[in-house]
Amino acid sequence: MGLIVQKFGGTSVASAERIVEVSKIIEGELKNNNKVIVVVSAMAGVTSGLITLCAELSSLNSDMNLIEYDAALCSGETVTASLLALTLQEIGIKARSVFAWQLPILTNASHSNAVVEMLNVTLIKECLYQNIIPIIAGFQGITKDNRLSTLGRGGSDTTASIVAASMEADRCDIYTDVAGVFTADPRIIHNAKKINKISFEEMFELATSGAKVLHSRCVELAMKYNINMRVLSSFSSEGGTLITSKDQIMENRIITGITSNKNLLKLTVESNSTLSFNDVCSLLSRNNIHIELMLNVDLDKKYNFIIHLSDRSRLEILMSNLKKDSRIIDFSIDTAISIVTVVGFGIKNDPELIGNVIDQLALESIEISIIQISGIKISILMSDKDIEKTIRILHNFFELDKL
């Protein structure tokens, strides 16, 4: 008998019909004589609708605004957990909804992007002892001030990883609308291959570089606590992708996958003697603006940064104020940029690989702005218009369709 955490994403629970299908998946795991803990997202489209409503009614520019914003967003997962518990009860399976405040899942007060500080598993253990399946509302937390908080993008995945780690689960299964992790986005590369096994490290790099199948915080937690994870489709019976430690993966492959991130912008700051490069970095950080890359420090005091597109509003306000106060001369924002990332353990063992990548792109007249190389990752900054072409070229060059 094992302990399995099953997490179901928004598309998996998008309707009453889908929730019934999810209940069958849970029932199947019980028939394998496993104990099951379930984590759910809001039904597809619900969170987006709540975000729109909040934005229509509030400027969301104060701490009090964000507290109520989180409270509104938490309602999506609350509904799903209750609906799934009701469905399981109808087929004779004991189940109950569990919310963040009931455990509790304690977080810091960084509303809309909270970090979990402590999870009390007493209630979960009591449910399992009584053969009751706990249906945990993902994405939710609660602060020390008893205010609801949310864990940010991919928060339900993060909840599942934290629960799996805290309960020392044998596996954490993430059910979504795709059959697993692929060598590239199947919408771009039609012959992309599903990867049967991938290491925590490789999956983490793909997730941080734009692959949307899992959130990086979720993978990081699974890696830290060595919890095997699977990505599966709730719409089919395919085997999915196992995410595990590197020593369990026997395939001798140079490159595992390719992904891209279009949700970026390039900030160029023309500074004067008032602000140094370090000063600008510090100001960005203190205003919760995440720096993806720091490109260079020019002698003419032009500093260049790659920043997530979601930070644009805060960035424009900050830069405009700095310009108004004459602390910088000027700034510009370019949103027509993207990063293509190639991931694989073979990168650090092949000194010719980066040259081959550059040559392949040069043959197709693709202009590279900058290349960043780490142990198992190559990130290439370029124009938006060349992204899909670049992915096709590199997918073919590395013959990833033959994995």
C-alpha cells in the first residue's frame, strides 16, 4: 500500500461531467490499495473571471486591496473541493473538503504570491486514518493574521508538492489536459515526442524557462524532498511522464527538450551619476520586479535588464518616477523579445554544442541578441518573430523526434 497525492488542474475539473471522470480516476487509485490525498484547482476559467471582476471594481494598489483580492480568488478552489467531495460521496467513497485555514497552511503576508512557511498535517492524517479522502483546495494559504492568501501562478501544483513532501508520499501525480512532458510544445512541433522520464533538474530548468506543464516551485519542492512526480492527462489512460532523480534515468541523451518564454520585456535604463547599476538593481528588487537576466553594463551608463512582462505596470511607474526626479535620464521598454531555452545534461559535456547551435541559427539568418549558458541549459535571447522557427530548427538538429 502506498500514499499517493493526486492533483487535478482546472481543465480536469472544468464541468460536472469532468468532475465525475476525476472521481473515477481517484476510485481507480483506491482499487490499487493506495491511500489517496487529492488537491484541486478552480474550475477552468473561474480564476480568470474572478481576476477580471476584481480589476473592474478595484485599483488593487494597496495591501488591503490585495488581501480582499486573495479572498475572492480562493473561492474558486473552495467550490471545486466541495463539488468533488460530493461526487465521491455519491459513489460510496468517504471524502471531505479541506481548506487552507482548517489545516492550516500558514504563509507569509506577500498576498497574491505568498510563500508557505508551515503546513500542519494533523487533519490530513486523521482523514486517512478514518479512510476519508481529504480533498484539499489548492492555491490557498492563510497568514498569521488569519487572512486568506494565494500562492501565485501554479499555486495548486505548489500545494500538491508541499502536501506530498510533508506527508512523505510515495508519489505526486499532476493531472492536466496534456499527456505528459514533451520535447517541445506540440502546438509548434507536431512531431514532438512525449518524454517518459525526466530528471528533476531538467524539468526545473524547463519550468523556469517557459514550459507551462508544471510550475517551477512545484518541481523545486519535489526535487528537494525527492518525491517522484508524474504528469498525466485526466482525459486519457496514457502513462505520462515520470519526474525523478537523475540516477534513475538511463537514457543517454544530449538534449531533453526545448521551450520558450515570450512573456518578457527588455528594459534599457539611461542613467546619470546619481544611480549606479547596483542602485537600479536594488530599486527593481525592492519594488518586487523580478529580473530574469542582467545583460550588460555599458560605459555610457545604459543598463539593460530582461524582466517578466507581468511586472510592466510597476516597472513603468517606478521608471517614470525616477525620470521625473531626474535620477535617470531616460528609459525604454521593448516587448518584442523572447528567450528560447535548450535543456539537457549533454550540454556541459559537449564543448562543440554551443558552436553548432550558433551555426544552425546563422544559416537561417536568425539574429541572436545574447546567449547565456549554464550546466544543463542554453538560453538564447532574440526577436519574438523568430521563436517558432528557432524551435523547429533546433528540434530537427538535435533529432528530438527520435527520442
